[in-house]
Amino acid sequence: MKRRQHQHLLESLVHSTAKQQGDFTKTAELTIELLCQNVTVSLASVWTFSSDQQTQSLEAQFGSMMLQDIHRPKRLQDCPRYLHELQTHRYIDAGNTVIDPRLSELANDYFIPLQIHSSLEVGIRINGHLEGVLCLERAQVTSHWHDSEIHLACQMADQLALTLAIKHSYEKEESLSLFRCAAEQSKQISMLVNLHTEKVEYVNQAHSDITGIPREQIIGANLRELSFFKQHGELAEQSLAQIFKGEIVNGEVQFQRADGSHYWIQYVLSQFITERGNHYALVSSVENTGEHNYRSELERLAWRCGLTGLYNRTHFNRVLERTTQGVLLFVDLLGFKRFNDTYGHDNGDSLLIEIAHRIRHFPEFNKAIEIARVGSDEFAVLLTESNDLDYFSHRLYQHLSMPILIGREQIEPKPALAIVDIASVVGTFSPLTCADIAVQYAKKKKGNAIQVFNNALLNEFKEDAQIERDLHSAISGRQFELYYQPLRDLEQNTYIGAEALIRWHHPKRGVLFPASFINIAEQSGVINAIGSWVLEAACRQLNLWQHHNADMTMHVNVSARQFFSGNLFEQVWQLLIRYRLKPKTLILEITETELMGDVRHATLLCQELAELGVGLAIDDFGTGYSSMRYLKQFPISKLKIDRSFVSDLTVSRESREIVSAIIAMANALNISLTAEGVETVEQEAFLAKKGCHQAQGYLYSPALREPEFAQFLLLAQNPVLIAH
């Protein structure tokens, strides 16, 4: 085709009414009609992909073969290689569709029955993301597609991409217009705050109607100029901190207008991130003065828990606020949520009623000021004094731990007790807050779960709080680094991969291992950001290894919060595309206890990740739930035997039997095995003899920084060469 004719075709498409209006279907029809008229093809078509690239839909088709009832498969997941080729290359130019391996998945069901022998497949991309494909097909075998034909098809595909982008833009503008109209008509306050500048960028008319403050005075103002911060500063700052953590904040608060009148607002605050990565807070609130006053009257009349007959938390707090002496005893039930889920809410209520009965009728509580149910499974007792607190608390613990017959089941409650001397904390900390801190430590104890609140506990809590604050700046401050522990193949006696392990170069505390901060990160929600950083850093390093022809696998630990966050699949998918990792070389590790947290969701996510070519490993296997019946359900590619079993191999017959059973089971299910914590030659010999596939531990090497890891492989005479 001549250059002028080529240019004329493009101009016809560019200046068409369909393209200008963003009508993608009509633009696609015009595109393939022009191509069929000017390029020798038997059939031309345009297909669009779903957002998750699982299915494709026919947008337009033209040519002599279009009447035949044979079509391409709608499910793209049936053609993984074809999809991968389109994702990684600009086009596929197949002179012979029958023998071209890139199109082998389409040959038997499409090309051969339709007698198509040559095909040119050009990806339609928006900002690098594959949105569809332009297909040109010939009945005859083509020695090769001419450069001019490929160039024209690519330019046509680019024009289709621009049309699709225009269509998306129009749809977004329409959605935004509808949102603005709805927000302006709403009687509910809607406000958008830029969390970077801390300025209000939008507020609807309802705000002025309720507060009496002109909208012009609010838009552009700093959020600390709002009534929330002026009239309830501490609550506002606390809410803002929660929003920055990604938490949803809701509540109810009273305000005063300029004319002196009061009103109540019920609010919900949440954070969201725009497509450009800007962080905003959405404030949704409604005036509920009448509802609040009515509810307050009901609460005044009803201070008691309807289930147990004890006072409720509201009443208990009011009494506690006036108390400066005495002892606060706090009772929490371990595993109550799981009991509720297992035995049902009716049996859960029966358990709570019995515990309340035992507390109420405990002899020493005759001197109690108040007894209340302050949470779902939490009880509080306010005592004037106690002569022998240690003896008294242990008696109560044993009393509450006695078996309870619920239905036909005999249940053994597992209480956790916290004790707070009110005089020692009054005016400084809330006694209930101190009790909550103490009971968290009590839950971790072996034996009797009883904890007295003291300064050491408070200092440890403050230290954890400081760690939490420091974690927020650790990522932006580039304080994290990945170390790599080698994985050894016991059969080949070679090193075949590494586990990525995080280290924190704390500016004051030096190098910190995960045990000193991961639990805090989990509780505070920072673990998602840390997990995302670890995953990307590990993929980036794996890409460098593979770029230098290193046949390596990378193991990355994934926390439960990150696993169930809802965006792990999207993140992994983007990383696989960005770094072009070989299939099955990225292996995600999650403990079996965490995996059992939500079996249904975990099963679906594991299957989706496996379809991406990601390996999945159960970490610390054998220490959690008895989950062997789920191994067939999950697409697990590896089990990691917990180090506690490996360390006892030479001294414990039970450990040897457990490890042997795990190895036999894994081999029967064709699942790979890695033993953790291998430190002696005797342990290695036992594992190798039993058929364990891989091992890691100090016998080979501790976790190393990347340069030392590469040097380690070279010194070990590993055939993998890593260039520097």
C-alpha cells in the first residue's frame, strides 16, 4: 500500500464522526471495513477484554467469512499463552496459524475449522494496559505480513484505543455530573478533604442549611478551622489519625451554632485514593438532633444489659468517672467469637449468662460497687478494696474456668483477668484502657491468664506505641531492607531459591528483626503498606536475578491482613506484568492458621493467584489448625515444615514421626516440601533420607544482604551466575 493511501485511511478514521463522539462500536466497524477494502484479508474483527481480562467480547466483524457460525473463545483464561503474548508484545504476526505456537490455543477450535491460515493480532492498549485486540485474518498461508500492513494495523489499533479512552472519559464525566447533582440535592452533608493539603475542596449545600455557615467560608479552608476541630479538638485529632491509618470512623457529636442553638450530627469519615494516587477524606453526616434526644431518654431509662441483667457499659463508665479509689477487675473470654461461630449465638448467649451469674454470685463480690457487662464478652467489677488480691483473683479465675453444660456439650470457659489499682492511674489514664492493655498481656500467658496493670506494662505499651509511630515513617525513610536466606535442594545439592526476610534499620535502635515490630504493624494496620513494599522489592530483585539468567525462586511471606485485604490479586498481577517474572518463581507464604481464617475467601483467592502462575506455600505447617482435609481444596504448591519439629529431630521420637508423616503425606499429594531451621548435618541427613525436597537454615547460611547472598552462591559453586 502506498504511503498516501495509508495516510488517507488514517485520516478517514481520525476525522470520522464516530471517533469524535467516542462511539467505540461504530469506530470499530469503520476500522475493519476500511482495512478489508484496502488490505487483502478474508476476515477482520475487533474484540474488547473485560477489566479482569477473563473474557472477551466481539465489537465488530467484517469480511467474506463473517457469516460462518464459528467464533473465537469468549473465555481468555482458556488461552493463557495467547493472552500473555498480547500482554508482552505489540502484535502477533502469524504466517501459518496451524504451526505458530503463539496461536496454538486457537488452532483446533477456531483457525482450522474456519480454514484461516494467516493472522495478524494487534493489541489495543490504553496507557500500556491491554483493552482488546484487532484481528486481521487470511484464508491463505502468508510467508510473512508486510511491514506496511503491520504498521497500518498498529496505527488503526492506536486509534481504537484513543476512541475507547474518549468513551471512558465521557462516561466518567457523566458519572461525575450525576454525583454532583445528587450531592447537591441531598439533605445529608457531603464534604471532601484533601489529606495532603488538609484543605476542604468540596462541600454541598446541606452543610450551610444545617450549620448556618456559608459554603464559601468552608471551601478552601484548612480542616482545623472546621467546627469539629474548634469544638471537639481531641476527638477530631483522634479521628484524623484513624483516617490516615485507613480506618473508617463514625460517631455522633454535638455542635453549637453562631446563634447559640445546639444540634447533633451523626458522621462517617473514610479515606479513599484517587486514580492519580491522591488521598482524600470523605465526610458524610446528617443532623439527628431529634433522634439523639429520644435515644438519650431511652438510655437514661435503661442502664442494664438486656441479656445478663448486669449494668451496661454506659452506666459503668459514669460510675467509674467519679471513682478515685478501689480496684477495677476486668474479665474477658478467650475464643468467644469462635465459640459463637461454632455453636451458634443462642449457645453463646447461654455462656455469657452463666459467666454473668458466676461473677454476680462470687462471694467476695458482696463488697462490689458495680458489676457490669462492658463488651460483647467483657465484664467489669468495681471493688472498694481487697485484702489479698492475688489469692482472690486466682480463686475467681478457677471459679470462672469450671466446666459449663450447654445443651449436651460440656464447655470449659477460658477467662483472662486484668487488675487495675484505680488510685495509681486516676487523672492520667482511663482505668478501662489500662484494664484493656493488661488483659491483652494476660491472654498471651501460659497457665492462669491473670495480669496486674503496672508501670512496666505501661512502659512496654508506650514503647510499642513509639514503634508504631516510627513504622509510619520507615517506608518513606527507606529504613527497610530485604535479606535473603538460601533454599537448598536436598536431592540436587544446589541452591534453587531464597526466602525474602525484612530487616528494619531503625535510626535509634539499630537493625530490628521482624519479631520486634511485625505484631505491632499487624495491630496498627501498617502491615499492608509494609507487605506491599516487601512484595515489590522481592519481585524487583527476582527480576534482576532472572535478567542475569539465574534460575531462582523467591519466597515472600504474606500476613493475614494483607492476604485478606482485597487487593492482593491486583497487586501481584501488576507486579508480574511489570517485572515479567517466570511462572512459579514467585511463591507466597501464609501460615495455615491464617489460611483457615476464612476458608471460602482464601480458596477463591488461592485459585486466582495460582492461575497467575504464582506458587503458594503454607508456612509453619503442623503448628496451626488440623487443616489437612483442605490441602486438596487449596492449590498449594509447597508446605514448609515448622522449625520446632526440625530442631527436635535428633532427640524426639514424636518429632521424627510427625515430620515423616508430613513428608509422606506431601509426597502422596505431589506437594513440594521445605524444612525450616535446619542447623545440623544429622537433621539434613534425616530429611534427605525421608524424601524432603528442600531445606533452609543456619547449616547453610543465615539471611544475607543481596551482595553477600550473590557471593554465597558463587562460593558454593552454584551453576547459577549472578552478574554485578
